[in-house]
Amino acid sequence: MRQIAIIGGGSWGTALALALGRKGHPIRLWVFENELVESINSQRRNALYLSEFELPDCVTASHSLETVLGGADIVLTVVPSHHCRAVYQAMLPFLRPEVVLVSATKGIETESLLRMSEVISAVTLPVFQPRVAVISGPSFAKEVAKGDPTAIVVASEDLGTAQLIQQEFSSPSLRLYTNTDVTGVELGGAVKNVIAIAAGVCSGLGFGFNSLAALVTRGLSEMTRLAVACGGRRDTLGGLAGMGDLLLTCTGELSRNRSVGVQLGQGRKLAEIVSSTRMIAEGVLTTTATVALARKYQVEMPITEQMEAVLHHGKSPQEAIRELMERRLKGE
């Protein structure tokens, strides 16, 4: 079996280590927090994330990128989007040109408006031509860790690369579908977090299923318009990386982005919400980048724009909903 390096020991990185470890893959897990290395290697548990699950013996942790990346055939990065570039720059001296680089991060780089696969290529291209794939889809970390049946997408511009990851990662509890639309898969995974915050706001304000159904449907329209404008395919957004992930994140109790929205709707301030948890809700940062990307491509995204105003400009959730409902009437 191929040697896999997983970069990032949060909930999703730990869940993927569990899922791939069950197949017997030799896995080295890079963990930022030094204190977790001992916890994982001696107690077989990540003391901070998904601590109720025991990691298989084939998973070893280290704080050294050189150690983790040495001899790796597949490098799976599971780091917050705003750290992706810096982490890849640190990894670059230890990457072999033949390695397959797989991104499991859902976000858009705020400064450059690049998707994560584009950030990876930007860092590695001066040294070697990378083989890049991305994975995305409806997948709460805790449920993947439990072994609940889960279906996701692996996308690469090179179908052979996607098929390789499909074969290496798929198991009785994790099913991967291939796709060559990297743009659509990545934008679906990133922008659905923004819509999920809006869904949480509706719940926090006490609205019912009518409001949620409208929001999810119109949110999917926004996601699709942006993905198509950026070169993605419409059908991708109707699949696991679009509608599937959107439905999960807007309705599931384990959704961090939905939770942020619920608390905003209940009157809490963003700074207070963010400071009260170690978990990162990618949609908070992705909202600003999504609005900028939509303006770049002249795409109308009213829900996203209102969430950006609520998150970063002090607009009240009530006012945002009112403005959405009172927009100029139009055809569907």
C-alpha cells in the first residue's frame, strides 16, 4: 500500500487518518500542536479532536514536516485555507516531484482569490509540475470517524490521478466518485459554507422550514452561477460537491458554519462566537473572498453579499433578511 502523509491533525485530518488507517495504509500525521504528538503516539488518541476514537497502530504523528513527508506517495493536506500557502511553502523542500498532492481544504484564498489547488500549483510549479487532486462532498468528520457510510468526490484535471486516489481511499464506509471539474468541486465546497451560515441565521431567528428551503435553493443558484462563470460545470453543482454538501452543511447539527449562523441570529457577536471555540468555520473567511470573486466575474450573489455585511460590517441579521425579501421581483 502507498505511504500517505496527512498534513493537519484537526477533526477532519484525524477522521481521514482513521478512515484510511482502517484500510491498513501506513500513515504519518503532521500535527501542529506539539502536545498532541505524544497523545497520538502513546495513547492512540487525539486529545483535542475526536478524542473518543482510537487511532490504528499504522498511524504515527510528528511535528516535523521532513519526517512526515519522507517517502510519501500521497500527501493529503487538511489545513485551514488561510494557512495553505504557508504550509506548502514549508513542505516544498521535502516533496518528491512524483508525489500526488490531495487537498481536503474547503476555501478560497482571500488575497489572491485562488482556490486551494491553484495555491498548491502556484507554490510548487517553480520547482516541479504537481499532480493535484481535491476531495470534497458531504462529510462530517465525526461520522467519517465512526465509519458511517459516506460518499464524496475526488476531482483532478487528470482523470488517472483522480482514479488513483479513488482506489486508494475508497473503503466499505467511504465511497469516492471521480470528476475532472476541479473548479466546480472546489467552489461548491467553499461557497456552501457561506450559505450554511445564512441557514443558521434563519434558524437562530426562529424561522421554519419554508425559509430554509428557499435559502438552500437560492443558495445553490448562487453557487452554480459563480462556478460556471469561473469555468466549472453546472452538473457538478447538482452533485455531491454541490447540492449534497450544501444540504448537509445547512441542516446538520454538526455543521460549524451553521452553528455560527445560529448564534448570529440569536444576537451574539462574531468575535465572541469565534473566540469561544477551537474549531474553524471556513465560511467566515470565505465570505469575503466569495464576494470579491463574484464581483470580479460580475456574478449576482445576494445571499452571500448579505452574509458578508452581517459578518464583517455590522449589519443585523434581521435587516439582511428583510433586504433579501424586498429585492426587485424577477423570474426564477
